[in-house]
Amino acid sequence: MTVVEERDLRTDVVVRLDAVAKRYGTGAGALLALDRVSMTVRKGEFVCLLGASGCGKSTLLSLIAGLDEISGGTLDIGDRRVSMMFQEAALFPWLSVAGNVELPMRLRGVGRSERRRRADELLDTVRLGGFADKRPHELSGGMRQRVALARALAQDADILLMDEPFGALDAMTRDILHDELERIWRERDLTVVFVTHNVREAVRLGDRVILLSSRPGRVIEDYPVAHPRPRRIDSPEVSGQAAEITDRLREEVARHAG
Amino acid sequence: MPADVKVPDAAADRVTGLDSLELGGSGGTSQLGRRVWRSTWPKLLAIAIALLVWQLVAVSGWKPSWVLPGPGPVFHDLGDLVTTADFWDGVRLTLIRAVSGFALAVLIGTVIGAAVASFAPLRAAIGSLITGLQTMPSIMWFPLAILLFQLGEKAILFVVVIGAAPSVANGLISGIDYVPRTWLRVGQVMGMRGIAKYRYLVLPASLPSFVSGLKQGWAFAWRSLMAGELLVIVPGAVSIGVRMQNARDLSDSGLVISYIIVVLVLGIVIDMLFKAADGALRKRWGLT
């Protein structure tokens, strides 16, 4: 065990999954969602989990977040804290924009003025400085996701988990939010695990793209993405690698025919 | 490196530019006077039609005029009525009964609703009973209430509370049940547990449903109270119901109809208050 810990320290591993399995139900009707998933995430890394429907990528994220329990193997995030963003912004309508961002701090007992100051600073970070006193419904979808990002950052967590956070947005907004997320990830030295089914999005954002198979979810490939940042989703390098990964994904989907 | 300095600015412009495009120019608010008129004239028209029909029936000779007077004499009676201090004492008494009964119903309904929503065995035991109680016509409770509490304020209070509390409880229960799953997950990731989860998430999230429960509860309380005031006559307490009964005993149709109008107007006014509260909440939440 000591050996493992030493290695963790040296390589800064913050998430370690070893042969993780997740089953729903028991007996003959049990569904194996994840099968022997092993992967690691290092501090400051941007890791994208990519897969077709039924690959259990969202399940995997829920397991890391502690929202669900593993059925086998080991999952170790130490005493690190996680925050999470979902496809819906899921802002609370009874709170103002600033109130939503302050909520995680309120739960930790941060004082009122300190809360407000930090919320203002976080809203500036997501370029919503002038919207602190608005209500969530007064904002557009992309703006709401940025508030959700500010709220997630307000948790001061070690790991940011993102479950298809831009899936419901139009292409233009998504493109701009990729730039924003990349900027904030670099400025704040975040560790991100990002789930998506969009291959280009994964290559655009990730340091690594982990490709999962479907039913059950297994790691089939772990692609390093070495293109210089800031990247563009339509650059030849991103498109080229996305095409390569798409081919692999198609093979995987075809396996389920018949 | 000038190019490097320029990049963040361009990015910021793109973001704020897109924001302002997406928010768009919201349509200018129309004038207040116009809005008020637009929502008022259908109501005025409805009142005019009702009065016209009433007048036509009255002059048709279907019933003698001392049994069914037309709007003219009734409004004359009503005008006389509302200028007496005695009448306002009756209104005050009735409203105090209504508000205190309703308040007690809210208290009891909230406690029961919260308990049922949080403990599964309790829900299995009395969840459907609460819905059953809601369908009970409250007048059915009076014989029992009179046996339990005699002809007194408590009998009326009992029926008002038993009529209104189930709606309040049900409003809270469905509010708690239908807190969106994603909100609960967000709360869980934020580390909300136990009381904090209720205080910061579940209770505020169930507010709209709770408010419609209150609104419905009030309607039941008001109906139960009116039935109670006609059936349970407490010596010395000259409420609206008692006055109406007295008018009937004196065969004073004009006065009976006047009291009907009074009860109708009170009901409408209070309903408007609930609507305003509900509307303000929906607007704040962006539900409209």
C-alpha cells in the first residue's frame, strides 16, 4: 500500500479506478453497466470520457462523484472533494444568480460578505459580472451553464466532473463555451473529467480521450491529445484525430448489430 | 506580443456579444392603464350580463317580487346594510373565524405533510387517507362536531380545520415528491444532508406546490365556515351566516341575496390575494 501511495504522490494521481464494475439489479436480470474499468486522472489534467449510448459514461461520473456505489473493484479519490455540472444548469429558481453561486459557500459556513465577494469574483471569471442580481430564468441557456460553472467552482473542489454540460446548447454557444472552459481550466489549474458523446468536443478539450465500449462499458482506448492550446474545434489536427477516433467508435457501435 | 494581448479581449467580446444577442431586445412593457383595462373589461361585462339576466327573471313574473326582488331593490338593501357598524362586526367575526381556522389548518397540515413526505411507513399508512379526507363534503362532519364540542366555536373550528388541512398537507407532499431529480443530485454533490437539504433545497423547491395547496385549503376553509355558520349558531356571536339565517326567518329575500353577494365578494377578494401571491412567485421563478 505504501508503495502505491508513493507512486500516487510522484505522479499526482487524484482519481484511480481499478477494475471498477457497476451492476444494476441482481440475479439473471442484472445489468452490467461497467466492467473492469481501470483509469487514472492526474492533477491538472483534462480527461474526456467518450462513448456511444449505453457505455455507462455518466454512470462512471456518478461513481466518482459518490452519487452511486461501485459493485466491484476499487475507486480511490482519497479525501479529495468533487463538484459536478450536468447537462441542465439546474440552477435554483428561488435564488438570484449570485445566490446560486453563494450556496455552496453558505453550506460551508462562509460569512456573508466574503461569500458575496467571492461570488462576484467567480461571476467575473465566467464573464457574468453584471448579472449577479438577475434570476436564472432571465438568462440564456449558455449563460445559465456559466452560472452553473461558477457555482461548481465555488465549491473549491479538487476535481470538477462535467456530464455533457454543453449537450443542450447550439453549436455557436458551445464553441464559445469551449474557449471559456479551456481558459478557466488553465487559469485555475483545474482537474476536469468531462463526459461527452461528441468526438470533436472531446478532442477539442481533452489532454486525453478515454474511449468506452457499450454494454458493458469498458475502456477500449486511451488517446493522448497533444495539439497545442488554445485549440479550435475545426482545426485540421483536431478534425484529423477526431476522424480517427470516430472510426474506432463506429467499429464499436457496429459490433452491436444483430 | 500585441497579438497575445488582444486575444482575451476578443474572447470577452465574443462572449458578451453572444449574450446580448441571445437575451435579445425584450418587448417594451405596455402601459399600466391599458393592461388593467384589458383584464378588467371582461369581468365588468360578465357582471353586466349577470345583472341583466337577473333583472329579466325578476320582471318576468316567475316569482313574486317579495320572493325574488330584482337587482335594484337588492342593491338598495345592500347599500343600507354596509353602512351599519353592526354589519361590519359580523364581517369581522366571520373573517376572524376564517383566518384563525385557516391558520390552524396550515399549521396542522404542514406538520402532517412534512411527516408523511419524510417517513415511508407513515405515507403508506395515511397518504391515501389524506386524499380521501379531501373529497369528504365538510358538512358531513357537523353532526359529529356538534356532539363533540356542542354548539360552540370549537365545533366550527374543528370542521374548518378538518376541511382545509388535507389540502395543505397534500400541497406540501406533492411539492416535496416532485423536486426535480437533477436538483437533488446538485444538492448531494454540494454536500447537503439532513436538515440542510430541507432548508436549502427541498422546502424552497416545494414552495409553488405548497402555495397552491394553501389556496385550495383556503377555499375549503371558507366553504366549511359558511356551512358551519348556518348550522351552528353560537349564542351572542352574530356572524354573517347567522344574519343570513335571521333574514331567511323574516322572509327578507332582499337581505338574503345581499348576504350572498357579500360572501361572494369576500371570497373573490381573498382569492385575488392568493392569486397575487402565486403570480408573484411564478414570475420570480420564471414559470409563466
